[in-house]
Amino acid sequence: MLYSEKVMDHFMNPRNVGEIEDPDGVGTVGNIKCGDIMKVYLKITDNGVVEDAKFKTFGCGAAVATSSMATEMIKGKTVGDALQITNKAVMEALDGLPPIKVHCSCLAEEALHAALWDYAQKNHIVIEGLREPVNDVSEHEELYAH
Ligand code: FES
């Protein structure tokens, strides 16, 4: 079996699909190489805790599964701790992805980071360790844990 049971579950029954009205942070990224696009919405409390996260994707099954898991993992975290939700952490939580699909988990991570960046910009705060998002994730690929 190419995909773990957890990946299949999050692909078949994705959590947190949709939009958040009036989000505190929103981020959209794409990957020019595969043509996939991901948009993440965040609701963040006044004391900087992620209350809700949703995503919409024009992406492959692995992008759906990793975004489903990543949005589950980020809920309840402070915006600082949210940075610990790396593509590697998400892949581990899903019991792995085939090597050829690792880049799909980067799309989820970058979209989350882009939404956090948007939140930080709007609130004039700096989230330590967060770097400015790029529109095309494939530019960042070498930075990711594989
Ligand atoms: Fe593009 Fe998976 S093939 S995100």
C-alpha cells in the first residue's frame, strides 16, 4: 500500500475543509511544478492562540491529507508553538508519505505559515522564526525536511 491508513483517512474524510469568515490570518500558496494551490484561514484569539483553522485546496490527495492533519495539529497552539508544526511533524503524524509526495506536505506548511504571517502583519507583531512567505513553494523546497 502506497499510503498509510491515516493518510487515506484524512484524504477520504478531510478535517477542517472550508472557509472562516472574517479570519485573523489567511494565506495562499502554490507550487508551480505541480500546479497545486492551498489556502489556509486562521481564527486567533486576543492572546494569540489558534482557535480554528480551515483550508481549501486545489491539490492532490496528499495535499488534502497533510492540510487536514496540519489544521488539526495547529488548533489550540499559540502562534509561536504553531511553527513547530513542520511538514516533517505532519508527515510523522500521518505515518509517513511516499518520497515523491513529500513536497505536498510543504504546501500545507507554507500555507499555514503564510496565514500566520498575515496575522502577524495585521497585528504588527513578530513571530520569531517565521519567514516571509513565497507564492511558489517550489522555490523553498530545499529548506524542508525530507
Ligand atoms: Fe502538488 Fe501534491 S502533487 S501538492
